[in-house]
Amino acid sequence: AIVNFEHYTLRRGEDIHKLTSKEALLLKYMIERRGEVISRQNMLDDVWGYEHYPNTRTIDNFVATFRKYIEVEVGEPEIITTVRGVGYRIS
């Protein structure tokens, strides 16, 4: 997958997906921490900010969307993996 943060797009093969600004920020945050396990709380604190943010299920919804865009098999993710009880890792 190729992400263009300037134009808020993600391309995988012939498919081009438009990203919202929040999707782009979160995906960039995860890519910058490639290989690290990132907790949902850290994602919320660092992307949404300490003052105002939604609940941790919001992160799960964003990750589900990213998987639809990126993964070959959504049900068997290889790029964005879940670390049970902790958060996510992007490879």
C-alpha cells in the first residue's frame, strides 16, 4: 500500500481510498512507530489529545477500516496485527 499524506489517499493496487484527516493522522502515527506495540490509550492521547477524545473502541473502528484498505485477507491480518489486551502493531 502507498499512502499519500499530502493528498489524504491510500493506494493498494488499482484501488485508491480517500482518508479523512483523522485517519491520515492515526495511520501516520502508527507507521512512524512501525514494529512497536501501541496501546489504544496512547493512540488516543497522542492523536486526539489529552483534553478531548473518544473511547478506545474508536481506535478499533479505525483499524478495521485500515485493514479493509491494506490487508490481503482482512480476517487474517498480517500488516496491522492485534496484540491482545494491549493494542496494535503495524509491520
